Amino acid sequence: MNKDITAWAKACLQCQRSKITRHNHFVPEKIRVPDALFEHVHLDLIGPLPPVSGLKYCLTLIDRFSRWPKAVPLQDISADTVAKHFFTIWVSRFGASKLITTDRGAQFVATLFNALTNLIGTKRNRTTAYHPESNGLIERWHRTLKAAIMCHSNPNWVDTLPVVLLGLRSSFKEDIQASTAELLYGKTLRIPREFFDHKEMPSDPCYFVEPFRKMMQQIRPGPTAQHIRNKTFVYKDLYTCTHVFLRDDSVRRPLEHPYSGPHRVIKRISDRVFSIDVK
């Protein structure tokens, strides 16, 4: 009797759409480390920020190989503005990247931005909706950037931004055992003297040169740190069923179903990517 009741309850479509027991959970795949500088770049936007001379947004970019960051203040975040600044401040200096990773913002899916990537011969990856982990390199850097700007206690964040970027580009990173400037230029950046206490600075320049020379000989690009739990759970019937329910991660109204469906499975593209019929 218990088996019959359980089977009957599991066959109820309204119960399956309304009750959450356990979600399928995949461990995110690691993104391959590029072979050269500026082959893979991550793009994102910050804002709106406190307006300064009409500037209230920021276009951020990071090279995956060297972790070299760039942040550009913007007045607006239209597709035309984003595409123009991406070309003038990145492509014109570092060349066209083979791969660009962005979220699903309207600026990055616009026809104009798509035309630009096709023109320069760049492939573009978009993050899955409500899952920014695949663009986590730049998402995590946003937290560091904002914290550094707030530490200056200067409402004019546009004037503070260059100094903050200098510090972030010069700081030593444990995961790659170097600074971003070393991976890009092959040497450290010269930091303004006012950053240090003059009494503590050694008089012998070899104190700085020799350790950095040894470190430069060992620099190799490495993958980003993985702050995830290696736990995977997938319902056993997911790979054989004909219909599935689609989880809704958006902000829902009260008494709105957390799942929609059932939706017919059209094609299984991979072990974690399905093409389904959503009407």
C-alpha cells in the first residue's frame, strides 16, 4: 500500500511542479587556461554607481591568461556605447580575442555587439541564466574592486579608479604566484614611493631585483581557484525520460509554482545540456 501511495503521489503533475525535494546539482566544469595572452577575455558591467560628471557605470574586462583588469567609466550602458569602448580600449590595444565570456545582459546580446564579434572573428560564450559561475573570474573581481574604491572614502570614484587599478595590477596573487603586471609585461610595475614608508625601504636595489628575477623564471599561467564543493546529484531518470520540469530561478510571486512543465525533451546535447520544448 505504501508503494502504491508513493507511486501515485510521484505521478501527480501539480505536486511535481509545486514541491521541492531535491534539485539536480552538477559540479561546474573548469574553464581551460588559454595558451596565450588575450585569447580569452571576460566582460561585465557595474552600476549604477554614484554619478560623477555624468559617469555612473563601469565596463570591466579581464584577460583570463594574465588576469590583467581594465575598468572604464561610462555615462550609459547602451549596446552602442559598450561595443565602441570594447573596441577602442581593448581590441585596438591587445587585438581580437578568440573567445569572449559575458552574461546575458541586453548590451551583450544586441545585434550591434554580435555584429562586432563577427567582424573581428571572435566567438562569444554567454552564462546560463541565473548562474554567473562561468563568469566568476570577473564577478569575484568586482567585489575586490568595489572594496578598494570604498577604502579611499572618496565620493569621486572616477578619480580613485586609476590608483585602485594600479594597486590591483601590482598585487601578488597566490593562485598564479605572480602579479598581473608580471605576466603581461615580464616585470613588476614601479609603485609610487608614497605607498611605502621611506625608512623601511632598503638601500640595496638587489634586494628587489634578485628575488623577482628568480620568480619570473618560474611564472606560468594557472587555472583560477575553485571555491566549490565537489558534490553531484542527478536524478537517475534524467537521461532517459521523455519529459522534464523546468526550474524557475527568477523572483516569483506568492503561490507561484517553482517549476513549469512537463516539457518534452527534444534532444540531449550533452550530459548537462538539454533542448526542450517550452511553450
